[in-house]
Amino acid sequence: MKSSIENIIIVKEETRLEKLTAKYNTIQQAAFHIEKQRSAFFAKSPKMKKEARSISAKVSGNAGLMEDLMEEKMNLKAVEEESKKEVEAYQQEHDIFQNSLDILKKELSNVVKTKVIDKNMLPRFLFSSNDLVLVIGRDGLVANTAKYVNQIPIIGVNPDTLRYDGVLLAYNTQNFMNAVDNVLRNHYSFKMVSMAEAKSNDGQRLLAFNDFFIGTGSHISARYTITYGDNSEFHSSSGVIVSTPAGSTGWLSSLINMANGIGNNFGKNKGIQIQQQKMEWEEEQLIFIVREPFASKHSNANLVAGKLYKNEFLQIESQMPENGVIFSDGIESDFITFNSGTIATIGIAPEKAKLVI
């Protein structure tokens, strides 16, 4: 049975070189800015200050002046060379990505109508059930895209296999057409990846492919009331992480590593390790952990971790007058406001991401 795919949407994001060029107008100006910043930093370093004083003291013609001047010039030359190398690395990364993107567009132009969109267009772009989505870039771009496409097939393409791990990028520029052909023939394998959903009492809604962060947009303590099952507590903490199965090897994993490290150094039962919570992506299960809960006369630190299954929810009521946020997948610009009076309900999303494997 032939599929109904009519369009292929390629999702990409700006390279670091493109971001630099947008900020400084030209790559030459960007390079000049980097060199200037580096030079200013090294000029203020104790070693450079000491050398400058030494040179100043010898201006009267003392022996060694030329050597000091040459050393200063060599230091500045090294700064210039390092700046050039940094910009060259940006250029190389950009060229490899652009070449990979060109391969995709060329190969696909002979097959079906293709459109390229930038990551920033995702919230406004209207995807159709007749679309196929190709994501080319970092693993995180797949996660960000999945929240907007509503179970349309997604093919992750690794543009630079030496740079990106490609956990969510099952294909590269050499074999991606195999996946495209299989989808067009409606004969392909895929995973339906569970996602998390956050809904607020004022009508805001956000999905997460990897994880949610619930807290403040700064480094001050988040204050909220958390309810899990029949238990509720008031917290003052660094925020709450809610992880999906796909995100269990990311932020959640680092929190468990931290807990194990603390236990190994300060715990009574040294050597007892918390097991990493690795889950199959299709599992309908979420894990939440409270970061750095503070116990005081007004705040508690007992309700700090747990699991959510289908039709189970975590409820968090903000007690922060400002700067409260809920963002997903490490993208702070992808957020809903979470200030006093806002009650967020977090659970398993009805939508799933459809990743071609």
C-alpha cells in the first residue's frame, strides 16, 4: 500500500557561524570581536600584567628589553592564532552541515515536493498528515520538533557523524533515502515515543520529549506546593525535573550520578548505588525528582521523587510572584509562565512521537 505523503519538510537550525554572522554582520567582524575579547582577557591576566610592568621598567634601555617585547608580541600572536582557529572551526562545522543539507535537498528534489524550515518556525508551522519530516542537526532538534508534528513520521539525519552522537539520528547522508523510500512505500519500522504534558489552570500547555523543568528563570529558590497521590508539601528548592523515557539517559541520569556521588562520600551505607532509570522509549512512565530541596520551619524535603504512570499526575502550585517558568527539553525559550496562582498538572501526553528506525 502506497503512503499518502505529499510533502517532505526538512527541519534545520542555524549553525554557530550563521548565528555569529547574524550578530556581527560579517564573519570578519565576528573574528575581530573574538580576537579583541581574547586579547583583553589575557592583557588583564596576572602573567601579562607582570610582563607589562617588566617591559615598562626596562624602557630606559636595560638589557633584555627586546626579549620582553618579542615575548609580548608572541603572546598576542598566539591569541590571534587561537581566535582564527576558533572561527575556522565554526566555518568547517558550517560547511559540513551545509553540504549535508544540500545532499538532502538534491536527493529529495527528484522524489517529492520539499520545503526547508528553520527551528524557530516550528511553533507557527502548520504540519499536515500528508507530510514527512526530516530533521537534520543535533539530537535535541529531533526532540524539539517532535512536540509540534503530532505523530507525523520523523526521520533523524546526522549531518556530521564525527560531531554528533546521533542517539535520535538513525540515518546519515549516505542512507537516509532508504528511510524515505520505505515511508513512501508505507513499509517502515518506527517507535512511538512517549512524551510528557504540562497543563496549567490558566489554559497554557506544553509538551516535553525529554524532560520538563519546573522552577524559576533565575538561580533563586523556587517556592511551590507539590502534590503526588495523597501527599502534599510546600517546597523551597532548585526546581523539579520530570523525565520521559527518552530523557532518562539525560538530565535525570545526571541527578542520579550526583546522588550517588554524595552517597559515596557522605552516606552511612557507602557503596550502595541508585540504579540508573533506563526505560524503553515506548513506556508510558515518567519520573520526577526535586532538585536540592531545603528543609526549614516552612518547607519540607520528603516528597522529592516518584514515578507517574498512565492516568497519574503530579500537581504543582506556584507560590512565586514572578520569574516562575516551566520549560521543556532544555530550551528556555520554549516555556509557559508559572507564577502565583498558577497550578500545573503534569502527566503522560496523549500524543506520541513517531520516529522512523
